[in-house]
Amino acid sequence: MSAHAPQASPAPVLVRLPAALRALFPGAPRQLELEAATVGELFDGLEARWPGMRDRLCDSRPAVRRNINVFVEGRRAQLTTPLAPGGEVDIITAISGG
């Protein structure tokens, strides 16, 4: 028996993508399930499916872009926010106007 316990693998979470993002990435659905332990890993998973998507979601710091809001279980999230198995993530583009 190994001295180290195996690490838990990321579990699937439900992700909802905004129409503005889906329009830029043909084939991206309104919602999908991805395995991820944090919002950052979730963005990596989206990038693997649709190259360039992470750049639309993150800036160079890296951090979630100012014009993007990410909510995990209804609470504002950052890249380091953990995701629970079966959790829900909403990615929303900010609305501006004058």
C-alpha cells in the first residue's frame, strides 16, 4: 500500500456560457459539464475545447477580466475559487451603458 493517499480527481461541474462568448466560438453550447477543481482549471478546460477562450475570460495577471463575471453557486468567484462536485458556474458578460 502506498504511503500517500491518492489525490481526488476533479469532479464535473455544470458551466453556463454567455451568448456573447458562444458567438465567438462556434459549437460552444449554452451549458456543458467539465471536470475542474477551481475556476482556473475550468477555464483551462474551456481553452482545451475552444482555443482562445481563456484569453477572452482572463487578463495577463492572470485574473478574470473586468468585463466578465463568474459566479459559483451564485457567489462572485475568482480563478482560485474551488468548485464542488456537481456545482454550478455561470459566466456572464458585464453590461455597460450610459
